[in-house]
Amino acid sequence: MFTLKGKLYNEEEQFMTKVNYRLLEGYTLWGELIPLEDKPICDGSDYIIELQNSRKIKCCLQVYSQRPMSIPARHVYRFTGTYPVYIN
């Protein structure tokens, strides 16, 4: 389900954690991700995701659900962003 691998950065472009994600595109860019490390992520805050193809997008993360029976418990986050793709 979450087969693509990427990296999550905060707004100041500081690396936070690696993530697994799936990307869906329509009128807006959106998808879901799972952090691979237990790092504090603020619900509703802005972040940067470096996609598997090295493109970066600015997005907002929101808690979607908690995965049952995982140790430690990890959240699934939904993200929404818009084009253009973020460029340094």
C-alpha cells in the first residue's frame, strides 16, 4: 500500500524522518504517509516531503488514523499540497 519511500523535512528544511507514502493526484496533490521513526509531528502544520524521484512538495499534514497493533504506535498522516513543486 505505502510502497514509495521519501523524506520529511520541517518548514526550515531540517530533516526529520524517512517516510513511506502513496501519492494521489487530481486537482490538488494529496496522499498519505507513515513516518518510519517516532518523531513529533504537529497535526495541521506545514512540512516538506522529498519524493522518491527527488522532487519536493510543500504540504500540510493531518493525522488520519492510528495503525492498530503496531509497536510503537504510528499514525497515518494525510497530506495536501499544490503545484508547483517546491524548488530550493
